Amino acid sequence: MCIFAKIVTKMSFMGKFCFIVILLATLFCLEGNAQKKRLSAYQQAYEKAKAQAEAERLATAQKNGTTSNSIPVRTEKVVYIEGAQLQKYGVVAGSFTLKQNAQGLKAMLVSKGYNASIVLNESPSLSMYRVIAYTSNSLEDVDNHLRDVNKDYPNSWLLAAEGISNPNYESNKTNYAQTNTSNSSSINTSTNNTVQYSTQVSNQVSGQISAQSTVSSVSKTSLIDVNIPTTSNKNTNVFAVVIGNEKYENEVEVPFAENDAKIFREYANKTLGVPEKQIRYVPNGTLNGIRMAVRWLSQAMDICDGHGQAIFYYAGHGIPDEANKTAFLLPVDGVGNDPESAYSLDKLYKELGKMPAQRVTVFLDACFSGAKRERGMLASARGVAIKVKQTAPQGKMIVFTAAQGDETAYPYKDEQHGLFTYFLLKKLKESKGDITLGELGDYLTMEVKRQSFVENGKQQTPSVLPSMTFTDTWRKTMLK
């Protein structure tokens, strides 16, 4: 240090000045390098914290069912049908109840360069074919693509797929056709309008197959079952009995009868304005159950003092008495060849006709020839359709029936309803219940006849039977 001081002392003024400048510059450089190191460490810590916060934000968004941009994400359990293999997330461009419509949109998407696919959601309330325009395991990735898809399909949304099954749909379909043509498979229509196909290899719904080793179910919902029109007016003097007989103890089931009754009940309440507590809903009614429901309706009309209106709806088997050609409603505990176990249509009309009501409206989605909904005859029938005698309504009654004479009341399998009930509900939805009985009768006759021929190649002709009291006025009378 002393030697360094002596050298500096002997320097000229200019030398000392240059030395000091060099020394200060060196110190500044050293401090600058240290500061850069401190900033670099801070920047690294900041970026690490930022990335961690972003990861936490994405995790929270996914947990809450939204993207980081607060775009809602709907989680559904789905079955893969065809097209590009679905990953965890997808952009849904459209949804359909019919597979061919979904395939049409998929083809359009593919023509525009999308790697599209189709899945079937397994919702117990609404089964739909979802058309996926883009799919990825990254939620942010599909969120970014949503913007592009929305340009062509504005109502697109994000799907988080759970329980994806049947990744090899087409190969399973081929295997199923080859290996199961000789195997027995049973199709059972359950209470909740679910079609179950039991096989060793697959679970097939409306022609679509999901590879599962155990029996599972997928439901299909008609468009008339959703977005039911609602009226603000409550008809407090209207009472209804709604019966859906599907599961018989001694006879074959009636496909979709419970769903018919269930949805008709909703229309009676929401569209026709019948208060919920004034609807007697009887799924799978026994003989005593039907008797009690008719008695309840009669008591309801009594308390209305002549100002009440009654609605009676029935979906299920009807049977003939082969001896005298009279018609009966068949309870679920009845036997098709034993009229004493059934409820006479003559008796029903007498009970309804003597009620002190302004009007009694009857809807019967049944035939009385001994036939069953899905073709063929009841197990207890002789195998020959019987043309029963026409039973005349009494009192202030109007009766809408699904079929005439020895015709069959068919199901509409694509819509999961009886053919007659489907068009009845469809017209209620279109008109919001504001329709005359004449308009309703004309519509049912025309549409059911046409669709029965298209679907079944058979004739089914609904009829409208007014009592003598309504012969001249029923056509202009409003339904509600």
C-alpha cells in the first residue's frame, strides 16, 4: 500500500487525474456487474412466481368450470362415436338428437379443414350428439380455438369430457356385426325412457355402439320434451288424471308409455295451466289405482259445483273382450285375455260422463284390438286383431283416440314416444295450448296417418268422438 502511495505521489497532476478516472470507472463496472446479477436473480424469482400464479389460476379456473378468460366449460360424460379421437377438452360446434344431422355438420367442418369428431353425451335427462370442431388436452388451447370456431358457428362452447369410452367405435361396430349376429340381445325400455341393449361386447343406442363389457344405458330425449311453453295463467278449476302403463306383470311392456304420461303431465301443468297439485299422476297403474284415480277426478268435479273441467290421459295397453267386442284399459296387473282384470271403457265413459263438469277431455294412446305397440299381438291374444264396438262418450265429453277399429297404436321410436302422443305434444308446444279442439283433431289425424305410413307402412288413424252434447260446438271450443 505504501509503494502504491509513493508511485501516486511522484505522478504529475495529469497522471494523477487519469489514474483517478480509471479507478472510478473500474469501480462503476464492478458495481454494474453486481447489480446485473442482483436484477437477474430478481427477474428469475419474479418469472417463477408469475408462472406459479398462472398455474394456480388455470387450476382454479378448471376447478370452477371456466377458462382463465372466464369462459364457461361444461363437463359431460361422453361416448366417442366417430372422427378425430377426442382428448380431454373440445370445442362443440353443434348438438343434435339425430346422428345423421350430427354427421352432416361433421362433414361440413371437415370440408373447412377442421379435424372434427362426434360424441354422445350420457346425460340421464338429455342425450345429444355433440359435434366437436377442435380437441386438445390443454384447456387454454381449446379456449384460443373457440374464437376461430365461433366465427363460423357463433353458439360454440367448451366441453370437458369425462369417462370417454369406445375409442375404436368403427372397429367395434364391425366386430359386433360379425360376432353377435347369432348372439341374443335384448332391448328393454325402462321407466326413465332409457333404451338398454345387453350384449357381450357392446352397448348400442339408436344404432350407435359403445364398447363396454357390462350393461349400461344411454337415454334419448325428444325435442318436445324440453323447452315446454309455460303459461302464467293457472286454471284452478281444471283437474287431470294422467296414467302411463308401461311395465306389465303378465304382458309385454308398452314402449315409452311412462315417458308419454310424464311429459303430458308437464304440458298439462306448464302449458295448459293445471296446478301441479291438481294432477293425479299414475305411472304403471293397477286396476285399483285406475279406479281410485277416476274416483278422485269425480270428487274434484263435485267440489267445483259445475264450474270444473276434467282431463283424462291414458297411455298403455287396451284389450278387447272377444265375446262381445267391447274395449278395456289394461292395468299393469291385468291379463290380456281376462276382461275382468281390466277397466271397461264403457264404465270409464259412464263415470266421466256423469261428472258435473263443464267439459271432460279424454286422450287415449291405446288400441283395443289385442295388438301391441311394437307390432304383433299380446301374448294372451289369439293372434288376430279384433275390431271392437265403438263406445259412445256420454255427458259433456270429447274423446281423442290414437287408432280406430282393428288398427294398432304404434310407437315413434326416433322420438321415444307413442306416435299419437308425440304429435299431441308437438301441437301443444307449437300452439302453446291456444288451439281449438277441431284444429287439434284435424292435425292429429293428418300427421299420425302420414307418419305411421312412413315409419311402419301401416295405417293408424286417430279419431275424435264428441258426446251428443258437443256434436255441434266441439270444433270451435278452445282446448284451454
